[in-house]
Amino acid sequence: MSSILNFLSGLLILLALEFQWLRINSDPIKVEMKTNYGTMVLLLYDETPIHRDNFIKLVNEGIYDSLLFHRVIEGFMIQTGDTQSKSANSTARLGSSDLPYTLPAEIRPEYFHKKGAIGAARTNNPQRVSSSTQFYIVQGKIQNDSLLRHNQGRINQFLSRHYAVNDPKNKPLLDSLEQARAQRDSLLAVQLQAKWNQIAENYQEFEAYQIPDPHQEIYRKLGGSPHLDQSYTVFGEVISGMEVIDSIASVPTNRQDRPLSEVRILQMKILD
């Protein structure tokens, strides 16, 4: 009896190891996204496993099916994932709903905002944590040397503010600013805000970012939105159906960047 149990135990271990080997050595996950403007195939990066696994879970649960692209800005990006958009009327303000959890940032230097990049939307939070459901797909623009220099400056402005807000030396000022706002002391709040802006804009205790040459070449040829680099988690890219991005990005929108006619995800599924 013990020999049978040992055999079964060994077999289970071997099966577990085999499963782990297959998972580690399997091809990257691909997702088919059918919309009323066409079909895209998305590739998810294994190097951002938290975002990848969350996305797979949401796709398998049908969370994205029938959701709207609620924010569309031509020459920039198209955004979806608001969980209330499925049944929203034409006047509803969208963009603030998701599931009640966030994802820790997985910002990696090799992934950037080229056309077709898939990024996790987020609020303006110090930890740069991502929304549980909302994501955007980059359209962007073709970049020249002047635009690349300008956007590199914008990247470092964002990084300056990020590192400044997370520097413990600045916490007393930020706490005082928050307290002034809570007490509705508008005069003090304005003064503290001006002081904070000066600190954040001139903060230099970090390594300035330079857009790598290979990224610059892709931005020149394919286009994108480089000013978002190193501030948002990029966790995948469109590998088929790039023209669908352009079709969606060109639809007329209102002042809140919501399409005047519905742009909807019909269905998403994991491809074998």
C-alpha cells in the first residue's frame, strides 16, 4: 500500500513540475478583442505578471465583454474598462469605475508607449498603482527629434514630481497642504501649493531619464506617446489589427472625450 502511495505522490510531483515547466516555457498569452470597429489581437508581457494574470482573469470572467471605449483622444490613445459603461446611457460621465482593488506598478524600462502599446490606467497616486480594470491602447503620433526632446523633458518633469512626493523630507509640507484643504483655508492652501510646485518642479534627486536610441527609432517610424514612459505600467501590445486603433481614434467625441456613437468591446477571449 505504501509503495502505491509513494508512486502516486511521485507522479503528482512530476505532474506539478511538468505543469510548471509548461507554464514557464509556454508562449506569451494572446487575447482576441472583438469590437464593433474590428478585431485586435493583444499580446501580454510575461515580465509584468501581476497585470498579465489580472487581465487573463478578467477576460475569462467576461468582465470586458460589452464595455465601452469611454475615452478616445485622436493622436493619443483609446481607453476602456469602466465597469459601469456596459449599461451607461449617452449622458453618463464615465471613467471612474472599476473593481475594488488596485495593482502595484510594474514599470519596466524595456516597455514603452509605442503605437499599439497597452497600458494600465491609474489615478494620480504617489505609488503609481494601476486600476484593476481600466486600460488604454496607444495611438500616438510620429515623433521627430524636436518632439522627442520635448517629450523627454515631460518624462523627467513627471519623474521629478513622483520622486519629490515620495521623499520623506517633503511629507510635512504635503501634510500641511492637505490639512489646509481639509480646513478650507484657501489662502494658506494657495501659498503651500505654490511652495510645493516649486519644489516638485525643481527636484533633482533622481537619475534623469533618456529615451533609449532603439525606442527613439520606433517612435520615429511607428509613432507613439513617449511622454507617458516610466510613469505608467505597459503590460502588452497589439500585434494584429493596428488599423482598428486608428478607426476608433477617429470617431467624433464630446467635451469629455467620450465617443458620440458607441464604440464597444463585443467579446474578449484567450487564444490557444
